[in-house]
Amino acid sequence: MNKKRALTLIVSTMLILSMALAGCSGSGGNADGHANGTNGNAKQDAVKDGVKTFHYFVFDPGDNVPEHTKIGDIFEEKTSVKIKYERLVGEKEQKVGVMIAGGDYPDLINTDQTVKFIDANALLPLEDLIEEHAPNIKRIYGPYWERLKANDGHIYALPQVAPTGTPSKGISAAFWIQKEVLKDAGFPKITTFDQYVDVLKAYYKKYPQIDGADTIPFEILTYDNRNFTLTTPMQFLAGGPNDSRALVDPINNKLSFYQTDENITKRYYAKLNEMYHEGMIDKEAFVANYEQYLAKLSSGRVLGMFDQKWQFQAAMDSLKQQGKTNRIMVPLQLTFDESFKPDYLDVPSLNYNQGFSITVNCKDPVGAIKYADYMASDEGQILRNWGVAGEDFTISDEGRFYRTEEQREFFSDPKNGLKTFGNILWFWPGSSGTMPDGNNYEQYRQPEEIAAGYDELDKEILNAYSVTTYEELFDGPNMARKYFPLWSIELSEEGKVFNQKLDDINKKYPPQMVVAKSKAEFEKYWNEYVATVNKLDVQGWLDELTEKVIDRQTNW
């Protein structure tokens, strides 16, 4: 699942890389014996004033990228290359299917659907291009070289970031709760899902409306492939990490399929059904799209939800801009009960088999990889994630990167971030963690910036729980999970079919269970769900994953 990254390195030693990069274009070249498989319709702009253009499609929705941005224009000036970005609008699966069916690929893509494009012979192998033309990429991704390879031995995609230096302890998946709710409840200790629900319920009864609109105690996003906010929270409540559909014992290398487990998945859906009848779950949760979800979070009337931080950060930025910082969400690690040990934080790793790729319609893959290498360079990473030193961020006498209050205030307005960076620049290869001098590649994980982001209520909350950051509320990642994450493992055709069929089943039955009118109807839907899933080859899927987990645990 895709994340924003702010990447940096030592400014004083940066070298300006001058590259004459040729753009990508129409009819498809190929490499390593991979057939073009296209109709030659890749887009190409004519060279204008010595500047050539790459077309880059990002399979992630978001603001349209302006034609000109401050940092984008700097990149164009330095490289004589312009990137024309296009972001996903509508259904991802449909767009992938249309693109593959027509063979009309842009020059570059960034997607978590890499395997489908590999199967369609739509992507170029990258390993030789990197070895010959991309020293920065090789330096960053070299330690993970073998892990990046697909089943056929080629590298087709570069994840947004690779761990470098000291790993950052960052929170993504969590059960979230409004700061105001915690304060009103007197900062109670909340470690179980039942306790969490009780706190939300108490606030809802006390304040049925917020700013004149109905309070929503618990929100769920089920739009498109984002329905993982409904179908995967129970793995965390059962003591698992962000592995998706199976729980893994990393000591004994044993996997269990929890999606039909009565003590895990049924337990969670039954609780949601109870909450639904108490008016605690948004009645529009199962029909709202992603933009509507963000709009509700941005209103400040949603008290809690399960989600990955990257998916709703824009809504929190909006609340800050509105001056509703007390309505911003903070994270909790919850389990079903005290018998489970929480395991929320990701083991530092890459999102394998997804990320930046060059398509077979790119006439000049050398130019493409050189541009990507510039984006992974010291200069490129600092520019695209911190900005220009002295303007967008500041360097202390001790060499620490930080933003002044004026700079932070400027970037608190999403419009300013959009016109400066385009909110797209993290979709390039880069680094994550700390630099040799101790600064953080990711601006939002720089200690100075984390501390500066806390308001008085944050400090009050943290003091009440005897910690200095929200990260300290979470147990550290389980480093025994060398395989992590499970969902990054490339499956056979049979495994892919299983996943797709389970996707379809999970879009139908879980919502029905949550809104079931009675316990009897809930049982009916649960039994239908289990029976339908069990028609699939669950054991075959588990056996395949188990074999590949053992391989990773043994060889990584």
C-alpha cells in the first residue's frame, strides 16, 4: 500500500548533476526480449526549446498537478526534461484493465498493480539500465537487489523508498481517535477495542452534534480497493502486523488464514454490527467514495476510525488549516483483549513489486532511468522533499534541518504545498531513514518537525500518558519478521486468482454483515461468507505463501 516521503541528504556536499536526458515517446522499444505488445500509441511531445517530456501516470488519486511548480521548474531547468503527470481518476482496476487492453501506455507508471503489467509484457526490465546509468539508484537499492526481482529474475519496479541509515519509527496503521475525545474522557487508558468503542459512545451521547452537524462516532471507508479499512483491522486486534489476510508466526514460520476465523473476523464484524444499530457507524459508509470520506474527516465530526495515516493525512491538514486542531486524530494500538500483544509498527522494508516503472512504449529508457537517478540523487531528494534551503527549510549552525514557524505556517496551507512541490514528487525512487549526519530523509519524521507539530493539547495528551511522542505509545516492530510484509510476496497465477476472488467476496459480504438487521440475519450472512470463501483453494494459497515466507526468513 502506497506512502508520502520527504527525502534529504547533506546539502553542503551536494553536486549539481548535469544530465542531457532524452524523453520517452510513442512507438514502443523493448529490451531483454520483451515484446512491445502495444499499438505504438504512447504519447510524445515535440522537443520545445531543448526540453523533452516524459508522461508519468500515477495510479493514486489526488490533486491535479499544476503545469508549473517551484521545484518542478527547478528540475526542468537542471535536466532539460519536463514531467507531465497524470493521476488516477475513477476506479483503479478499470483503468489498469483499459490501459492493458489497449496497449496504450504512458512512458512511466507508478502502481501497486505491477504484476498485472508484468503479465501483460508492458514493463521494461530495469536492472541493466540501473547498473549502467543509475549509480544513485544502485547505491540506495543495492542492499535489496535480489529482493526486488520478480519471478523471472528481472526488476520491473522501484518502490518509493528503501531503508537507509537508522530506520524511522513511524506510525501508519492504527485505530484513530480525536484529541478532543481523549481530553473529554479524562485521558483514559485505552488498550482494547471494546474500551475504545465505549469512549467513542460516551462522547457521542454527550455531543450528538459537532458544529451543527451530526456526530459520526466511527467511520469506515469501503470505496474501491480502499476497503481494507473494513476487512483487515481485525488482524491488528488479534496481534498481527500489516500483513493483510494471514497471520504469520515468524518463529515457527506458520501461517493462519484469519478471514473466516470466528474468534477474529466474526468477532470484529459482530461488534461493528452492534455499533451500527447503536447509530455509531456512518450510514453512508458503504456508499461514499474516497473524496466524501476525506470531506467527512475534514469536517471534524468523525470521532474515530481504523486507517493508514497516508490515506487520510490530507483531511488532518485541512483541520489544522481550519483551526480545528482539537479535532485532529491521534493513534492508538488496540487488541481484542490483554491476551494479545500489539504489533502495529512496520518492520523497515520495501513495498516490493510496486512503484516506479518504465513501460515498453518508452523509446528512450536510458533517458528515463537517468532522470529517475537524478531524483534519487542527494540534490534531487532534498529539493523534492524539503525544498530550497533558506527558502523552504532552514539549516541550523549544527547542521540540523528544520522549518521556521513562518515556513511551517506557509506549508500548513495545502495550496502552497501543491504549488511548491506538486504533491507528486514522492513517487520517485529514494531513501528512508536517517542520513549520515543524523538528519532524517523524511521531513515529516525529523524530530524537530515532529515536536514543532504538537500543540498544547498534544502536549497535554502526551504528558497524561507519560510519553513525549505518539510513537512511544506503540511497541516497536517485530524484527523477527524478516519476510515482512506478507502482501508484497509475488504469487503464482493461482494465488492471484484467489486474491481477486477474495477481493470480490470481501466487497459483498462484510458490508452486509455490518448492516444486518438482526443477529439471525448476521449469522446468515456470516455463514454464506464462510461457505463462499471456502469454495476457494484457501489451503493452496496458504501453502504457497508459507513456502515463500520460509524462503524469505531463511535467505533475507
